[in-house]
Amino acid sequence: MFFLRRMSLKFYGLLALVLLAVAGAGFYVLRPAAVEPSARAVPMPGAPASATARADPPAAGKAALTVTTVLVQPAELALHFSANGGIFPWQEAGVGAEVQGLRVNDVRVDVGQSVQRGQVLATFAAEGVVADVAVARAALAEAQANAAEALSNGERARSLQNSGALSNQQIQQMLTVEQAARARVESARAALDAQQVRLQHTQVLAPDSGTIVQRNVAVGSVAGPGDLFRLIRQGRLEWRAEVTSTELARVQPGTEVQVLAPGGAVASGRVRMIGPTVDAQTRAGLVYVDLLGMQAGEKLALGAAFRPGMFAKGDFVFGNSSALTVPQQAVVVRDGFSYCFVLGADGRVAQRKISVGRRSSAQAGGVVEVLGGLEPGAQVVASGAGFLNDGDLVKVVQAASAAPAVSTSPAQ
């Protein structure tokens, strides 16, 4: 009995200790946070007592982005419209063999090489033609000898015509033989000339200056019908632009054009001719534009950038006009509309919907014509506009006060 009572006392003692520990932990968790002495406001000497009771004022608004700005000012932009088309040779010349059945002895040019008018492109084996020339020369000498004898007989017949020594028939025969001998001399001389021309044609000459674009001959082959070479005459290329009927009336011969190659190179051009008809399906006409600087023998980067068969875009330039412009990077396109962010006096930006017109990349970064939505002299965000929203607070690090550079070329 005494043992059971002692165990009960120990049990209740342990239970009391557990309850005290739980109560102490709850008090520690639920007690109010103590205020650190260092965090308490210390009143300044002479300051009112209410200053220590007020909370610190909230910090000022933080800038959403650091930007640069530019003023909306007028600049000169080009009047132009764009068109697409292909690059073609101005004219192609085919070079064939004047003589047939001769073996090719040498080929002196290859594709891509520039040649001059009269330059030897290939040669044929000329031994047979040289022999034919010799035969023709001998035939001419024989005909000349026979003609000399016939001429002498004819002179004698004419001197004896009134003497009665020869009959009229004999005299007529001698005169006829003389005329025939002269004709045979002319025939032999013509045959010799023909053989000499064949000898000259054993060398294939360039009919004009230009660039070889095709070669269909090899050493050892026998010349046959068809072109041995094809060349672009004078190395001239042209851009054949497809212009709509509405814009075709604005184009005149001599109009300046800027043509953009697929690789990014830009060439100047001038309208040479306007096609006389308009395609019934596309309602577009062809405008033939000479690419300037594409001369034979010139080794320019332009020749490598523009090649026949390329598809290119071009702009027809009609002069310049004044327009309000902003940098290309200042225009933000959202939901299909164009916007600019105008900086206010409070450092916040206002989103403005604008109408855009012509574009030019002549300046660094390019400029865009503003048709409406902005006033001259307005300060717009130039860099970082794409990350802003209406009403954002910004920090300006550089404000451009100068107008954009003058543009004299269309968009590229």
C-alpha cells in the first residue's frame, strides 16, 4: 500500500512538471515582441515631443527604368515607294563556232572571267584549214596564168578584127575565153578569201566586252552547232521591278532607284525603260533599271553582291520633304498599333498612340515619320521604351536636344 502511494506521488509530480513546461513555451510564443532599445526614436534636443511619436515617412517612388530621351523635330525624308523584282543581265551574247567539224585545241577563258572585245576565247586545230588555204592560193595562181594567156589572145583578136585574117566567129571565141578566164580568176580569189576567213575562225573571239557566264566547250571536243560560250555584254546588270498600275504613272525614265540585295548591299540605279504593257493577272508592269557601276572589268564588292537570278527589293526616289521624326527605337508596336512614351514634368511617362509614315535607316538606328499623335518639341523616350507602361516613373540619363540627322535616302 505504501509502495502504491509513493508511485502515485511520482506520477503527479512528473505531470506537474510537464504542464509547467508547456505553459512556459506558450507564454514565450504568445508574448508581445519587445522593442529593441536601439530602434526607439530618440528625440533631438529642442524637438517637439510629438516628433518621436510619428512614424518615419515612406520612401520616395523608385524609377522603373533608366532611359534616354529625344525631341520630336522635323527632318528631311525621301519621297519614295518600294517594289520587288529580279536581277537580270542587260543583254546576253552567245558565242558559237563559225566552222564545223574542227577539234578544239585550247580553251583560254572560264566562267566568271571578264573579257574584252576581240579577245581569243578558244582555238581549233587549223592544220586542215591551212592546207585548204594553200590549195585555194594555187588555184588562184593557175587561174591568173590562164587569164593572162586569154587576155593576150583577146588583144590579138581585137587588133586583127578589121584585117580579115580571122573570121568573126574566131574573134568572138577568143574574146569569150578572155572573159571566162577573168571570171575564173575572180572565183579563185573568192575561194581563197573564204578559206582565209575559215582560218581566222579557228580562233573564237569575244564579240563584245563582258563576263563569261556559261562555257559549253572542252579541249579535244569537236565543234558543232550551238553556243560555245555565253557572256553578259559589258558586264551590265539590270533590275526588272514589278510596279503596280497605280504607281507606274509616277515612274519616268531617269528616276533614281536604290536597290537592296539579299545580302544587304545597296546599289544605285536609274530607270532605263518602262515596259509598254501591264500583266493582265497581276496588274503590274515591268520597269527596267540599270544598276550603276556594273561595268566589265570592275572588281567591286557590288559585282559579288548582285548576281543574275537574284530577287531584290528597291525604292524609287522622287526627292525629299520635311517630316516630324522620332528614332525607330522610340516606337513601340502593341496590339497592332504604334505608340511613343512622352516624358512629363514629374518624371513619369505617358503612352501616346501615333500614326507612322515613311521610314529611313540612313541614320544610326533609323527614323520614323510621325503623321499624328505627337507635337513638335515633345520629349519622348528613345531607349528602353519597349519595357515601359503608361504612368511609369523613369530616370533620364541623357536627353538629346538635337534633331535627327537629315535623311536623303529611302528605307533599306
